[in-house]
Amino acid sequence: MQPGPVLGGLAVFLLTAGMTSAVSAQRASQTPIEVDGTSFALNGDNVSYHFHVDSTTGDLIGDHFGGPVDGDTIESEVGPVQGWVNTIGRVRRELPDLGRGDFRIPAVQIRQSEGYTVSEFQYQGHKVVDGKPALNGLPSTFGQDEEVSTLVVHLYDKYSSVSADLIYSIFPKHDAIVRSVNVTNGGSGNITIERLASFSVDLPWGDYDMLQLGGDWAREGMRVRRKVDFGTQGFGSTTGYSSHLHNPFLAVVSRTTTESHGEAYGFSLVYTGSFAAEVEKSSQGLTRAVLGFNPSQLAWPLGPGESLQSPECVAIFSSTGIGGMSRRLHHLYRQHLMKSRYATETRPVLLNSWEGLGFDYNATTIYQLAQQSAELGARLFVMDDGWFGVKYPRTSDDAGLGDWKVNPQRFPDGLKALADEVTNLSVGNSSAKLKFGLWFEPEMVNPNSSLYEEHPDWALHAGKYPRTLTRHQLVLNVALPEVQEFIIDSVSNILTSSNIAYVKWDSNRGMHETPTPYANHQYMLGLYRVFDRLTERFPDVLWEGSASGGGRFDPGVLQYFPQIWTSDNTDAVERIHIQFGTSLAYPASAMGAHISATPNSQSGRNETIEFRAHVAMMGGSFGLELDPSHMPEQDRAKVPDLIRLAEKINPIVIQGDMWRLNLPEESDYPAALFISEDGKDAVLFYFQLKPTINNGWPVVRLQGLDAKAMYKVDGNQTVSGATLMNRGVSYDFDAGYSSRVVFFEKQ
């Protein structure tokens, strides 16, 4: 592929995005990465990503990101160039800067040692690598040589001696392009990286919507769709973490795109810290999407010879709607991001003590709750907050954090004795033994703690400014090596002292009073080191992430923990919205979802035990969050059967594909279909949110089935896949907050 015509110093490519059958036939002969001189093509099964080097300026110019293309293209020149926007501001650039005539959002901004912020990166060389190297100190996707290929493009600013490596990887079977940027200071003075995006792409002229996940504590994962208009629109986190408020996921979709039709671009940042996502429709009608570090919390200093590596961003293209984009992300993350051996394994049904007992327990009451858990058929019992603290016992949330030693008043015989008793309990009528898990919040400290008395300097602080408390606690500065070692040793000592199969790792506040803008990223590098060390040291432990629920539901955490507590909001109606929204970017296998008591402690809503259970079964980690002794007897009697149903469904949810059939924000009848990896089994979750009086029942059409196959429905009637998808199914409901779970077995 040769560069297009030069105009105003820049060569321009405009490629057609259509795919003919002839092109489809040619795809089989294409390699994942093709280089023709200084033109580059990344090829997936259903995606092409092309760019080239401008022969005059050395700038990287984007050509195409979308459906597969091959061979000759129809090219068009930019022009005539009039007004203030020069050609550099009218073309599609791979690493746009600010200060040389491109007035759009920059992907990189560097304050040079002399004080100015102008950069001019030019192509210097490239290399193609089999497989995908890991990122130093950061979570990243991975794969074998036959699964992923990598292109590294070297750029260099001859005026500042600063270089930038753009690292592109292509997972062809997932239609996923992954990019990160490494900036190195080759000069003799100190520089400051003020802005660095992991991914920046200029999409072709068109009308788009942007789709994001917003919310707050207890209402995470809310879908927000809005028009991309002229100017800049975006979102991000300044909390220090990815946050409940905004998730590090962005989709840009055609205005007419739906769940099952149309083009969708998904961008997911593999990072747990503050971030920024920005979308700009320029005066010329091009749309730029940028995702990476939050520039307000960066200002990263680079001395001579030092480098800054950005997190990586996954970019997905789908021509089969938003649902197609989601399923590609789900597949990629289960197979090429989540390192835990539990990533694709079924999870034990658990009972967590928090909503049932809170802080009010001792060894006797905890053991009684564990007994009840085993009798109901739960396979894992989790003791939540309140088990630790000696001088400052953790009997409420205002003391004890940081003192990871068992409370001797509550547990006079120690933690090991309790764990041994719990793990000797039989599950139901089986020979299986109950497993035991613990809650931790290792990144935090209460001022009322021995740790804070000994090391007040370990808490994040900014000089003499007051240290503001949230939930009576401060954040430990995990950037400090001594804090990292303290956390690793404290958690390791507990896990080696007792028979513990599960850890819930919580984080219940955002960062305040950071000493520098770049302290946030330093913290993340330290946290990833802690996660890496502990998960490697204890590979058989099932780790679950939590941050007041979904405050850190992000790909960075999923690298180490295969599941995340989706929200502290356990109301089933609210959870439908939260879980459907979270599934835009994240597989259901990663979601923790529990049955809680009714009326719900947060919403006050009454819902049947079946409705609550069916919603929770849509998560990979199903469990209970209540005290069984306080349940109505008729509900308690149903729990063993509901657990057996959850265990039957769990392999399909963990390993299968999710199809969102009806969205809860658009229908009173939200529905989702999960199809097993081999396509032989499927399960439909179908809900009614409001009562219907004297009305016909709606029809829900299934998706993703084999149209030519026959399916046995709930072991009875046999119906064709074509009928199920084109005619659909219809069920009646007894009342509001009703639900059905329906099985389909391919014959």
C-alpha cells in the first residue's frame, strides 16, 4: 500500500469500509500484521486497522479502522485548505500532539526542559514481534504466538531527543487491537509528561453516539448514551481509582446502532487508577476518541534515560451491534486477560456474613452461621469485616484497619481453630466439606489503630494539609515499598496460618491529599506489584475484588482477581440494571451477585426469593448475603433447590456467550440469553418489573441459536432455532417482580 497524495505537507488516505465476498475470500491469505514499506495493516477475522507514514512529515496517519478491507482503495484529497485549521488538523493521526496546528484533543503533551510543550514525533523504524510481550509493572493481555502478534513503531522527536514507541497487538479471532505507548527521555534535561493517552483514533466522517457506564455508589454500571456533537465531550475519574462514578470503558457507535445491528467501536482501558475518556467531533466532522491517563493526575517527571509506559487500551470493532462488541470483549478477557485458574471454572456458591451479622458476632455466632450455610447447600462461607484488631478491636468501622491480627476477645482459640471447625462441616447431605473465606481491606488504615500509631507517615498526605477521613479511614501510600511489603506479609501470614480458600479484597474510599499529581500512578504500580506477588504465592485462593461494590470494576483488577463484587446494592430490580450495564464491557463470569434479605435494606422493596435468586444467577459468583435464621420458613425451604439450579446454570454463565435481548431501561420485560461455549445448551433469564393487568403477554425473540437445529425447551416441547429466534417465546407472569428461567437443549 502506497501513501496517498501529498497535500499541505501530509499524505492522506480515505479507505472504503465495505466488505465484499471477494474480500472475504482473500482474508484467509492475510497475515495478522502486514507491512508494505511504511504502510501497516493489522488484520482480524472481521476487522482491519490500517495506517501509514507520511513520506514528507514522518507523521503516522490513520487510514482505516473498521470492517475488513483489502487491495486497492478510493482515495480523496483534503482541500482546499483555508482558514485556521491546516491540513494537520484535518487528517486522521495516530499520535496527535498539540501546538503545531492540530487543535483537537492531543494524545501526548510533554513539557520540555526549556518549558515549552511542543513535540514533533516522526517515524524512525518498526519491528514485528510474534506473540505479545508483557508490560513492565502493568496488567496486560497475553497470548501465544499463534493467538496474537505485535507491531512496535518507533517515533522520535529530533528537537527534544524524546522517543515514543507505539505498541500495537492484534488478536485476530477476537477482532481486538490493543495499544499502549512508551515514552523515553533521550535528552540531557528533565521533562514532564503532562498528557499521555493509551489509544487515540480518528474515526471517519459520520454521525456517532457515545456510550459509557456512569453512576455512583450502589448504582454502578448505568448505561449513558448521548450524541457526539461538535466540540469535546467526555468523562473520567479523579478519585484515584477507576471509580463508581465512571468506568474506564467507552463505546462510539453509529447513530442507528442497536444491540444486534450496526457498527460499534469499544475501548476498554486496562487500568485501575484515575483515567480520562474524551471524544471530539472536529470542525471538519472527524471524530477523535482518546482514552488514557487523566492529565490532571499525571505530570510525570522523566529524567534522562527514563521511560513512562502507559496502560494498554483494548479496541474492539463490531459490525453486529453493541452486543457483538460486548461478546468480543468478554471472550478476550476470559481467555487473554484473567490469569486466575478460576477464570473459566465454576465458582462455589457462598454465603457472606456481612448483611446478616454486620460487626455483631463472635466465634460462636460465626460458627452457627457457617452451619446454616452448609445445611442450605452453600459450599463456601465467608467471614466479612470485624474479625481483627487487638489493641483496637474492629467492632465498628472507626477502628482496627491495618492491624491484621485476629481479635482475641471474639476468637479466644484463634482463627485457625475456627477455620478448622468450619471446613469440617459437610455441605448438605454430601461428603463435600465447607470452604472458608475472609474479608480484607489491606490498602486502608484507621487512625485508631496500632499501625497508624507506629507509621502515620504511611498514610497518603500532602504536607501540613488536614488528612480528611472517609468511613473513618485513610489510604495507605501503596507507592512506598515498605507499605507494599507490609501488605504482602500481613495477608500472607493470615493465609498461611489457616485453611482459607477465598479472599474478598475491599477498598472503601477514594484518594485525598496526594502529595504529587503523579502519586496516583505510583500507587497503582505498587498495588499491581502487591496483587501480582500475592496471587502468584496463593494460586489456589479464589480472590474477589471489591471497592464499596463496583468502585474498581475494571480490567486491571481482572488481571489478578477473576471476580468482582458488582455493587453493594443487592436489591434485585436495581441489580438487573447494574448487571446488564456492567456486561457492556465485562463478562458475567466476573460478576459477584447475591441473594439478600427482603425487604431490601437499601430500597425497602419486597421481592420473591425466586426473583432475587434468578437475578443473582446471572453472575459468575452466586451467593447469599443474609442470616438464614431470619428468613421466612417457606423461603428458607426453597434455598437448597435454588442453589442446585444455580450450580446447573453456572457453567453456562461462566464460559458461555451473553445476549442482551431486552434492556431494563427500555422494557418492563428485561431478558438475557446465555449460550454454552459448545452451543448445546442455553438458558433464558426473563423478568417482569411492573405488574401487567388485563393485557397480552409480550414476545421475546432469542438470538445466537442455530436456526437449522431443534431445541428441547425445559425438557418438554421441541422447537426449531429459527422459530425461537424469529417467532420468539411468550410467558405469563403472576405479579410484578416476577421471573422465569428457561433451558434450551440443542438436539
